[in-house]
Amino acid sequence: MNLRRILTVAINVFWEVIRDRILYLIVIFALLMGASVRLIPELAATTEKKIILDIGFAAISLLGLIVTVFVATGLVNKEIESRTVYVLVAKPISRAELIVGKHFGLSAVLGVLVAAMTVIYLAILSLSRIPYPLVSTLIAALFIWFELSLLAGVGILFGVFSSSLLATLLTFGIYLVGHSTRDLVALGKLTKNPGIEQLMMGLYLVLPDLERFNLRNDAVYGQIPHLAALITNVGYGLLYGVLLLSISIAIFSRREF
């Protein structure tokens, strides 16, 4: 694979997504946080600060999820449906470079989106004189980006071989199940059935464990996870992301246009 061609695809994807007015979600986030700072203290007299902190992380994650799912599932699929894929595969660029470049471009957009929302989040907290743990907040925001980048790989994978609607539903499904895989393992142990336990453990190993990237509670209470755990979770995300892209490339390479 040629790095220059990958970067060219990534830059094109980045500006294409930006031109789709995705960054308007930043305005929505700012309005949501402003409303929360105004309304939550009237509804919760003693725990309003913790609630506001949690709402901010939840909003960053949710808005990022919406962008990830709807953009990632269409990155390759829309090229196929609009027939522009014929032009792309005719150029001196491999299908692997196309997949990797699109993932890098979307990951860059998600990085800008999460960074912008985090800055607004911290600014509103500071202006409202709400104390917050800076280091754990930044770590939690970084891991939200890791999770979204991993989901981008999931969306691209489903978009390679299915329609946009089906790929969107499947990606949302993976997000929901990915935050419940540990519960599946616990449920399997409760049944005390070896067959069900093995099935649940198999699902845990195959499906992404997205709870590894959920550090919102740690950030709200000012806790910083151990460095070894952070490195392990980052490594897990990188390996799983490489696996997703490899499968996407293998499927896309077998398709005939």
C-alpha cells in the first residue's frame, strides 16, 4: 500500500464529510450543554454537578455515534450505488488503499468533532464554575474517539457488502451488543449450562468489547485508570480495528464491478 495515496483518499473523505455540515452538531452540543447547565440545578439540588458532567460525556458519545454510523456505512456503499466505484478502481489505487484511506479520513473527522465538543464542554463547565477533573476528562474523551473509530471500521465493513439501511441497523446493533458483551458472559455463568457458557464466551470473543472504552464514570468521579489498563485497551482497539479493515478489504477485493 502506498501511504501517499492513502492520505489523498483520507483528505478527500475528510473534506467531503466536513462539507456535509457535520460540524453543525457542535452547535447542537453547545446548545444542549447550555440548556443542561441552566435546567439541571433546578431539578437536582444536590447532585446537579455530577449529572451535568455525565450529560456532557453522554452527548459527546451520542452525537459522535450518529455521525459514525450514518457516515461510515455509506462511505463505500454510496460509491457502489452511484457507480463512482468504477472510476476509483480504474485509477492507480488499490482497493485496500481505498478502504484504509476512507477509515483514516472518517477517523480524522471524528477526532475534530470530539475535540471541538470537549473544548466546548470544558469551557461551559469553567464559565459555570462547575469543578471537573481535567486529566480524567481528557482521557475519557480520547477513549470516546477510540470507540468511534472502531465503530467506523464496523460501519465500513457492513457497508462493503450490504445496503446502507441494513449496514446502519447492523452497526447500531453492534454498538448496543458491544456494551453488553460482559453481561452476556455473566449471564452464561448464571445458567450453569456449559453449552450456553461456551456460546456466550464465544460471542464475547467475536464481538467488540466496547465497555473497554467507556471511562465516563471514572471521569465524573475524577478517577484515572491504571496505565497498564489504558495501554491494554488501546492495543485491543487497534488490533480489532486492523481485523475489521482486513475483513473489509478481503470482501471488497472479491467484489466485481
